[in-house]
Amino acid sequence: MSAESGGRNGLQGKLTQWLRGRRPKETAAGDEGGREALLLAAASAGLPLAPAAHPAPGYRCSCDRVGCPTPARHPVSFAWQTQSTTDRAQIERWARHQPQANFITATGLVHDVLDVPLEAGREALERLLDAGIDVGPVAESDDGRLLFFTLTRGTPEDEDEWWPCELDCHPETADERPGLRWHCRGSYVLVPPARLPGDQSVHWVRGLEHPLPDPLTLLEVLTDASARHEREEPDHTNAAWPLRR
């Protein structure tokens, strides 16, 4: 049997598992060792991390802010941009002293994140893989988003050289951009594993073993899929879906 044939058979087996709703085994929410290992892996891949809030009973946020607009989705400190680090010892201290905390990763330093509606992201991911395009790490948020991690487009020393983009998304503008969002300098996203209110989570569907790609290699397909799904008013169910790892 050829390597290609064996790969296709393996792929079909994985697709069958997804269609039957049996997702690959993931780190349990209560597995502190697994949580810490995933955080350290993210830091080793160059993603700067900082502690974030976590869910509290009654769909509330651990920050105790009345009517928190982004429960369990924001940093603990207002100084998150300077606090974010890849230092292993610091991340271990945070993870062990704050066992319930989520973590954010600051974008625009090493990596950016292209953040799209879930169904559009699923379609785009299949199209990218079918076209043989290298797709990097991808995370799924159970609240309906797919996050494509890419290289950053850079932070030029000369601000006049900064490339403005209408897709840029900062934390306070996330709700204003229901379609494609581009998290770059000054923004952040939750890094898996993260817990959301209502027993939801943010988890990897393509891990950090995949190198970060140039965002421009993904942008056209992601933009096209997002625009089409906005026009078609897609079904935002969270049914199991096929994925190639």
C-alpha cells in the first residue's frame, strides 16, 4: 500500500470518528498537569502568556465586575501587554498559584490570530487543507469562533510604515466585528486550554506542532468563507465535524 493510500485511509478513519461524534481525547479540565504542559508548550512556541479571568458560578466572571461584558475572556491585570511572557518559570508559578485561571496570549509580538465564525472557519480549513496550504495551529472556541494562529505581520520601528487594516480587532471592539477579525498589535485571545461559562471551552483542533504560517496565505480563503456565511446566515450548531490533523 502506498504512503498516500495509507494516509487517505487514516484520514477516512478520523473523519468517521468525527462524524460519529467521538472527538479525539483532549486534556480534561481538571488535569492540572496537562493544563500546565499545554501552557508551557504555547510559551515554547513563542506565544507570550498572561493570566486571565475564569468562570464563576451563575455564568459570572471571577473578576466580580457587575455585568462583566466578557466573562472569563479577559486578562487579570490591566498591564497584560507588559506582563505577557514566555518565561517558563513565571508561567509555572502563575499556573500553580492560580489553578483556575485561564490564560491569554498577546498578539502582534510573535503571532497574530485570524478569528472567524465557527462554520466559516470549518469551511475555510477544509478548503485550505485540500489546496495543500500549510495551516498552522487552530483553536476552537465553543462560543462559536475558530482561531487561526499565524506569524505576526510585524511591528515596524517607523510607525509611518505600519500597515493599517480594517480587519484589525482589539479586545474592546470584538463584538463590533462579527465576521473576520484580525488580532494583531494591542490585542489578545484566550490560549487553550481555557474554560468559558456554561461548561464551554477553548481547545486546540490543530496543535502547536504545526508551524505558524504567513497570515496572507490564509486571508483570501478566510475572508471569502466569512463573507459567504454572513450572506447565507449559517447554522451555528456545534455538531461534531470532520478534521484532518
